[in-house]
Amino acid sequence: MSWRKRPVPERRPCEATMSQYPSNHAAAGLAPVGSGPLGLNLLPGGDRIVRDYGSLDPVLGRIGSLEVRLATTAKEIRRAQRLRFKVFYEEMSASPSGAALISRRDVDEYDRICDHILVLDHDVKAKPFRSAKPKVVGTYRLLRQDVAERHGGFYTKAEYDIAPLLKAHPDLRFLELGRSCVLKPYRNKRTVELLWHGIWAYVLHHRIDVMMGCASLEGTDPRALALPLSFLHHYAAAPAEWQASALPERFTPMDILPKESIDPKAALHALPPLIKGYLRVGATFGTGAVIDRQFGTTDVLVLLPVSAINPRYIDHFGPTANRHAA
């Protein structure tokens, strides 16, 4: 599942590297990290602590042998990056950069300022001459608005004009979700539920008001995706107060089919499971899609105010995220 697996973009003037913001990095509550060439040395090695979550326990919950937690060390973040490489580049159709091929990790500059949620499987057999260690089977990347604003803004702005949306809600706290994936054998209800449990605990702790991010449909031909795109446009568009549009130079119309010609049941069946899940929770979608040719996908903007979340999901996870508490 993925709010968006994002490649390393061409650097824009407003998207400076973290090495230009050492004091802000510390102000964000993150331990300072080393500098180096993009894709190779964005993080120090070993078990060095690079994330300090204060009063929030990094271990967020468990279901059986699976644990959801926040990454605290450089090694844990690297393991998330390796999982992303395996899913995005080896399993899917993304085109890796030379740095990604060398490191076998999916890396971008935002990894240094984001928090990383991991799902680990503790039911792992030991290999010869090696002790068993939990396996990273799922991940999500989280970027809070206060951190983003100190480091050049949200990643989503590379595809969508979100500035008016943020300006219209100056008193709300936004959280960007991205680069999510799950190892193929673990793509089931239990793993997804644990990921969302972790996100909900994080949202409650940081008093987040709005979640957003980009989700993807496989393929780059809008006409081949006419049914699901048109369904989202006609049946799941965000209300005016939550609307944001794709950047003019990247805008791809979603209203390819007229509303009266859409079979909602067939359209839902054509949507990726992740997007169907967002719809069930209460998410709506921005205007216009964006073609991502490097990843072979068509992106849509997901908007989910916490106030719009279906109450049954809040009841399911618990008002204090205690359902799967560790």
C-alpha cells in the first residue's frame, strides 16, 4: 500500500538539501545526521539513534508476531529504504537511479526529516551462524507540517498546488503520508490494520488535524484508467474547503467519462485496494491527476481531515489507539 512511493525529483530551488538546515534539523526534534551524496550517505551508520520521540513510545502496537514501531536508528531507516527498493523497483516498474542501484535502497532527501513507521515480523527463523532478527515487512513515511515548513515544504507540492489549502486552514496541523509499502506475502488485513494503528497513535500524539498524500493507480494512460479516475472525480471529490488541484504543468483531467455512464460497483472494483481503503475511512480526492512516468503510475491527491474519519474506525482502533497497544 502506498500514499505514494516517490522517486528522487530533480532538485528545485525551494527544495534545498538538509545540509543547508543543520539548526532547523535539531529544532525539529531529530538527532543530527551526517551529510553525503544523495542516495548513499544521507544517514550515519550502525545503531546510532537519529530519532528521539520524546514521550511517545516508539513501539506503537502488536498483533501476534507483528509489531508496529517508529524507526529510531539509522539502521532501521535503511531497512525501510531496502524494503521500498524491493517493492518499488524490483516488484513494480519504477526506474531506479544509479545511486539506488548501487545501494539497493530507495532514498531521497526527505528521509532525513521524516519519521518512519515500520511493521516487523518477530516470527523469523535464525540463519546458520546468525541470530534471528525481526523482519521489516511494511513501512510508511510521515512528515508533520511544522517540520516540513522548516525544511522547504511538503513533498506533495511537487505535484499539487497545496499552498491555498494550507493557507485556508492556518490553525490546523497537517500530516503528509507517503512512500508506503508492504512486502507481498504480508499484504493482508492484519498488516494493513497494524500500519493504520501506528498512524492513528502518531496522529493522536501530535494532535494532527488533517492527513494528506498522493496515492497511485498503475499505468500512465489516463484513458485506460478512465473508469476509476472518473469515479473519483464525480463521486469522491473533496469539498471546496479541502480542495487542491494538480499543478497546471502536470494536470491530467480525471472527468474522462460522464457521471451517468459510470457503474459505481465496477469502478470500485477497478480501484487499487489502498484507495478503496481510504474511501471507506472517509477520504476525498483533489482535482486532476498527475502522470508519474518514472514509476509508471497515475497519482491522485488524497485528503483526510481527522474530523471526517468514519466513527466506526475510531471506535475500532480506540479513542486513545489502545486496541493493539504493545
